[in-house]
Amino acid sequence: MANLSPRLLGAALIVIAASCFGTLGPLAHYADAAGVSSFALVTWRAGVGAICVFIFLGARTLAGHQAVKPWRSLPTRDRRFISAAAVTNGLLNLAAFTAFVRIGIALALLIFYIYPAFVALASAAWFNDRLDRVRVAALGLSLAGMLAVVLGAGPLGDLDLLGIGLALSAALAQTFYALAARHGFGAIPGGQAAALTMGGATLVYLALALPTGQLATFAQPLASFAALWPVMIAGVIGAGVATVCFIGGIRLLGAPRATILSTLEPVVGVGLAALLFGDQPSALQLVGGAAIIGAGVLLQLRGHGEVAEHEAIGEAEMAG
């Protein structure tokens, strides 16, 4: 990649990041088949991912870059928002990975990608971001797409309403995370913000495990190689590598183009599910999914690209 122009290199890094994030659905199914619960998987993924990014930040620091700012030097507002984002990130991934297992990768991803519409509404309501005709059309397209996705899964009585609710909850959590990344902790360098949210999510999972007696579940990935490999790949590739590539790509490419390219994630996830598990979406679901992704792209094209994906971070703090 050394001979690529900065723009092409940035695009290549974003494609790698989106592809890495897209592996998480299949990895969740492999882990579940090997006896690893969603709770254990998200804990290991967040922890391993945070370790990878902290190693990356350490290497950058040794190379002479100011990759990390001392915690006490950060504004109080930023510290509060990054703490809230860490909790939200933890709940987001727990809901999403559970939804992958309950309702399938395709349906979970396609419902999740309604979140750009939520971001548009929240931005208009709280941050004076004008909701013009194009954005209203995109919002309608996204909502229509979600309806098609749900109806395409079959009769309503056969649907796993809990799984659908978890996927929708993940979309709401991602909305908050994206808005917090955009408006809440811009003083924190991007890599540090990503590491803190993943590391904070790990602490959230540990805190939830203590009163519920689930600490023993964290040993599940150690039971066999079949249980360990999807967990490690989810942490190293689906969190650590993906986040580092996204950070590098967004710095080279800029937030609007980078986030447009990031919509490759559900395409990769659905494609892998179809290839590996025969988890074929219906024609109506494909139409709905295309509408949701199209709405997200349309919203991104309008202005500053206010949304981010899974462990990704927004434009303001990337500049930091």
C-alpha cells in the first residue's frame, strides 16, 4: 500500500475495517456453536480489542507521536461523555451479538442499520442540524426498509420479537455512541477514544458478571480450540485491526467518504452468512436492506457525516 495515494490508501483501510467488522456475525455463530455465550464473546472481544489498540498507541508513542493525552488533562465534559460511551458501547455489542444468534446475521444487521435515521433526527432536534427534504426522504426510506426487513422474515407470529428488539436497541445505542463521538469527547485523540470505549466496555461486562454469578462463563473460550479461535479473531480482527484501520482511513480519507464506504459492513456480514450458513435473506429483506443502506449513504452525503460504526469514532475527535 506504500505506493498508493493518501486517498486510495484511506479508502483501502476503510474497506478493510468494514470487512473486519462484517465478520462479527459469522464469528458469533461459530462461538455459539462451540458453547461460548454472547456475554463471554463480547467481553473477550472488547478486552482483546482494547489490548490491541493500546499496543498500537504504545507503538505510536514510542515513534514520537502524541497518541494519548493524560486522563486528568481532559475536560470534565469529555471524560463524562467517554465514560457514558463506554457503557453504551458495552450494551450495544451485547445486544447486537445476542441478536445475531437469535434472529440471524442478515436480519440483525439490516435492522441495526436504521440508526443513521435516528442520528439525523437527533441531530436536528438537539444540535440544530437542518432536517431538509433530502434527509426527510432518507428517513422515510430507512423506516420503509426496516418494515420490509421485518415483514420479509415471515409471519409476525413466527418472529423472535426479543431478537428484533435487541437489534433495534443496538441501533439506538449506536445512535447515542455516534452523537457522543461527534459532539461529546472531541478533545480525546481518536485512537485513545476507541481504546477507552472498548476497555470501558470490558469493565462494564465484568461489573455485570459479579452480581449475576456469570464470572465462570468467561472461561468458556478456554474449553477448546473451537471455542477460542472465533473469540480471538473477533477481538484481534473484528475489534483491534478494524478500529486501527478505520482510524487510519478516516484520517486519510475524511469522515464523509469514510463513513459512506463503511456501509460495506452489512453487505459483508450478509454475504458471509449466506456463504457459510445458507442464511439467505428473502427478496423483500434484500430490498429493505438496500433501502436502509441507501438511506444511510444519502444522509452521509448531506453535510459532515455524523455517524460512525461499531468501535469507530467521529470526525471531531479524529482531528484531535
